[in-house]
Amino acid sequence: MRARTVSGFVRCLSLLVAAGAALAGLTPRPASAADIPTFAVDASWPKPLPNNWIMGQVGGLTVDGQGHIWVIHRPRSLTDDEKGATLNPPRSKCCVPAPPVLEFDTDGNLLRSWGGPGEGYEWVGREHGIEVDERGFVWIGGNADNDNVILKFTLDGKFVSQIGKIAARTNSNDTTQLGKPAETAIDKAADEIYVADGYGNRRVIVFDATTGAYKRHWGAYGHKPDDEKQAAYDPKAPVSQQFGNPVHCVKIANDGLVYVCDRINDRIQVFKKDGSFVNEWFYEKNTLGNGAVWDLALWPDPKQTYLLSADGENNEIRILKREDGSVVGAFGGGGRNAGQFHWVHTMAVDKLGNVYTGEVDNAKRIQKFRLTNADALK
């Protein structure tokens, strides 16, 4: 009798364990360490440029639909000793400024180069921001005093059209003129281009990507932007109700959320596509100087689980959970060795999870970080 009782108890316990395991399989599990992206720098990327070329400060970087890496740099940022071969008489054997727009493959080979003044348009005074849309157009901007324009080119550098013009800035509510735009993002389904506008203005502004017609714009918290002089950022003061300068990035997720870098205020603000405010997250709130939120990239897994956030003042890239903005990882650090940063200014991620970065000030380089855990893409 006792044996049957014990046997029945064991069978019952086994069934309970099995049921518990089945229920556990139905319960979403939190992200584990194996799911969080990790990276290793590829110190051999990119390959040396041809023609004795050298790169200046990196004003923008993006990855196109083929996985090619597009860079816009600033040839005029090079010092005389860096471009010594171009002086008269030549100062040294090295080097010659590369054309401003460069296209690389994932192995670091240079595929295409162009840019600078041409017929039918004025080139920007200081290159800033580049985007390549799925229709085969390249969008660039600038942040010199009169760079109040976005220029549109073919992949081979043929001028197509522009929004705004190379002329004096007006104000943050002008629907035809920009204000030293920092970056753009394309909404393919709506055929719209979003502009982080920027170093002069304090807004996100949206245009028809084909016609250039104005659609809408907004400032911080979805408010109407204004150009009143702002006090210097103070982490102890009430949070600013307006964007600071620069409004440095804009990214659009597949679920329709729009992420904006309010760089000097150490925050990311989140919106719907109509400009309705959703949320904001602060990072390293005691950061002064040039601020803690310089650029963003969406992780390429199906749910776009993570955001990567470049911080050019603290010289690191943070890995954020997109659902709540929490920090789950970071890489980089200040320095000039491979894998370190000095003013990491711009970044992008390809479909394989590789991260590409560009630096300004006197760093003047691009780097590649290979994804080291494939589970992060599931």
C-alpha cells in the first residue's frame, strides 16, 4: 500500500514539473546576457585609400540597402601637414584630401567617391550628415553658417534637387529654409524625409522626399519651437522645454516611433510620426561640454530590440533597450587606439550587426566593430 502511494506521488510530482516547464516555455523570458550585442574592433578596416588620399573629420556615416558604408568627411578640416603633398611647393609626400563622399563595402574597399562644387548647385561649407534612400538617392547637409540646405544626388554624384538654400538662416518656424541641418532619415512608406534641424534651428521638420514640399515640424515635447536665447545647460536646473543646439539626429523605427538626439541636453526624445511626444530618456546627466547624445542606430533584429547611442563627450557607445531606454551595455572609451574614440560623432549598423563609427575634431577616422554574438540578432 505504501509503495503504491509513493509511486503515485512521484507520478503526480512529475506531471507538475512537466506542466511547469510547459508554462515556462510560454512565458516571455527577459533578455539574457547572450542576447545583448557585444563587439570587437576590426583594426584592419577600412583598407588604405588610393591616390595618396587622406580623410578629414567625419561629418556623417550611413549604411545603404546593399550593406555599403557611405561616409561624408570634411577635406577642409585637414591641416597643412596632413595635406602636405598639395602645397606649392609640396611640403611632404603625403597626402591629398579625398573627395568628400566615399562609399565602402563591408571589407573596407573603396567603391565610389565624389562631391564638392558642381554645376547647378552650391556645395556646403562644412559637410554634416549623409543618408542613402532605397530609391538610389544620396542626401547630404552641412553646418557652416549658411549651410541651411539639404542636397539630393544620385549614387554617382549627379545633382538632383535641394530643400532650402545656401543663404542666411531665418527662424525655427520657417517652412522653406533650414537651419544648419545635422542629419536626415527617410520614411520609405510615406515617401517623407525627416530632418534634424539642427545647429541653427531647434526642431524636426518633415518634407515630401520626392517634391520637397513641406509637411510638418515640431520642437521638444512636440511644442512649437522658438529661438529665444537659452541658458547654458545645467543638470540641476529644470529640464529645457525646447531642444538645444544642435538637434543632432533623427531615426525612425519600424513601429513608427521617431527618436531624436537632443545632444546638449543629454537626452533622447521619442515621438510619433505626427510629432506627438511619447517619452524622453536622459543619459549621463552631469555631462557638460558637447553633451552625451550624439547619434543613434536601430538594432537590425526583427523587433529592433536595441538602440545604440553614440556619446562623443564621454567617448562611448551605449546599448539601450528600446522599450524603456535602459542601458544594458557599452563599449569604447576615450583614446586613440583601435576601439577607442575621440569625439565619436556618427554611427550606423548593418544588417549583420556590425557597427561603423566616424570621429571629428582631430581624430578624423572611421572604424568597424564586428558583432561577436549572433544570438543578439534573433
